[in-house]
Amino acid sequence: MKTLFQYIKLKLKTFFVPTIIFVDFTIYFFSGVDKSLNFEKFVIQFARSPFAPSFFLKEFSIFIIIIEILLCLMLFIEKLNKSALFGFFILSFLFTAYIFLMLIYSPHLPCSCGGLVDFLSWKQHLFLNLFLTITSFLAFLNIKK
């Protein structure tokens, strides 16, 4: 039984972790760049949210973009891979909580996430973010130190 566990752990490290790194990078980098290129649209849509911080909306919007792109860049520095995956886990968790609250309180507002995620329904978006949250956490737990 111990060898089966070791085999599964090896497969997680050699296939699962790099795949999740690729998925996180692709989604968050594309989202951050799209939000940057369409910044005014992002801010306007985000402003419609009942949870948006109206008194420093633009600054908070810039902060979100910087965090998304910074975490992606951290993946290219080997010593920061684990921290980046933990950052993706936290970011995905926060976005998941936000989406959950939006589904409860304001399900008809436009999504301000950017990229291909704009085409998902709120429920599809919730499931995508749950997937990203869980897989980022599992990758964080299984990445080499």
C-alpha cells in the first residue's frame, strides 16, 4: 500500500502540479491583461457590484490586476512557485466567495472578470472558481519545496 501512495504522490508532482501551474497562469494572466486593456469597462462593470469599494474603486481595480499578473510572474521564479500557488489559492478563494455572494444578492450583474470568463454564467463561474481554488491548494501541497 505504501508504494501505491508513493506512486500517486509522484504522479501528482510530475503531472498534476505542472498542469495546474499552466492552468492558473493561463487564466489569471489572460484575465489580468484583458482587464488592463479594457480597464474602463472593467471598472464600470465592477462599480455595479454591491460589494465594490466605491471610494477607491480604481485603485482597488488596479490592485487586482497587479496581484493577478504578479502571481503569474512569480511562477517563473523557482523559489517563488509555492508562494505563487498559495497566492492563487487565496485569490481563487476570495473570488469564489465574491461570486457566491453575488449569486445570493445580485445574480443579474455583469461579470467584470475579463477574458473568456465573461462568457460564463454566474453558476458556471462559481464552479470554475471552486475548481481553481481546490486544484491550486492541492498543487500548493504537492509542489516541491
